[in-house]
Amino acid sequence: MLTSHYWSGDVIRSRRVSDVVLSDTLDVPEPSPHLLADWQREISSKLALEPGDVEVMPLARTQFRWPAYTRCVQAVSEWTGALGLPAVLASSDIALMACRGARYHHDGAQYGGAAFCNLFLSEDRGLDLHFPSLDHRIPLKRGTAVIFDTAQPHGVIRRGSSGFNVADFVPDRDWIQVFLTWELPIEDTHVGNALEVAFDVDASTPLPPDEEQVLLDGEPVVVCPESGRWCRAG
């Protein structure tokens, strides 16, 4: 059994890691050439993304320079509403991110109390969002929207590959994906129901008082960054 132990207020709570991945392709506007140039300057001059890196971009600048930004948010809001998640975006933290692929990882050690909702804004670069434990791939292109459990292993890999390999990301090609991400509260009834999350499933496991982690059959685990397979921690 795969469980996430996370902070809920001032106590550690346990929950089952969800196998549910919700995805769709939404009709969102194409970023303007001016905005694309601004993103490129930010990525090349400040982020200097290496293969596998995922970094935060300046959201406020994009909001100011892209009037159609609100249409993107509205499209995701309508989609999540149709999934039975009314008004959940309005109360969730949002960030703008950029990645040049992504090594396999999970985010349960930092965001165990959340699900991610991502909206990809870049064109198709020949990359897939891959959930190795589920054998599930989602081709990434402008308008791809995904909701998934933060503790579920995932990575962004070259289409057709069997895992993450730095050599796949040849330097003479644009591999960058820019996306919006929201942190949806996993304890929200609608979010928990949509992802079929069961709570308080492993309350007897002793944990340090301030540690979030993912356990497989009661053992702390980490994700192999190249294969996406679970490995014992330490």
C-alpha cells in the first residue's frame, strides 16, 4: 500500500496515494510573440534550465503582459467545475513554471496535502507527462490540463522513450514547456472525491513530529530519477 503522510494543521495525517489522473485538452489562447520572447529571455538569462530542471517563472509579469491570461484561468475553472470541483481554483495557490523535461520525482514530501492542477501553455515539443507506476502517458501541448496526486511519481520525458535520459534532450532543439500550476487542497471534499482518496489509512505508523513522506508497505521510499521506480529511502 502506498501512503502519503502529510501535515494537516499541526498533526501528521495519512492518506492513500491516488491512482486517478484527470486530463483533457482545453481551448486556450496562444501566447503572443512578445510574451514568448519575454519567457525566452527569462529562461535563457536567469533560469539556465538543464535537462530535467523545473523552475518558477515570474507570474505577475505574465499576468500584466498577457491580457488573454484570464481566458486560460477561466478555461481551467470551467473544466474543474465540470469535474465537480466548484470554485476550488479561486482559493488555491498558483504559480507559473518552466521545465526542460523533468526527472521522475514525487512531491509528497513538500506538498503531501495537495493535488496539482497543471495547464500547459507551450506548443507540442515531443514530450510526454509520464506516470510510470500507472503506465500512463499524456502528450504535452498547448491546452493540456492535468490533475493528479502530488505523491504519485511523475516525470516529463521525450516521447517514445522508456525513461528520463539527459542525452534525449539534444541542445539544438527547444524542449521547454511553460505551464501554470495550482495546489488544490487534498482535504477538500470535492478534490478528495474526484481523486478517490482514502484518509487516515495508516495512523499507527510512527513518524518524526515534523516530517512529511511517502511510504510503500510501511517503508519510506524515494523515486529513481531515471526509471521512475520506487526505491527504499536511504
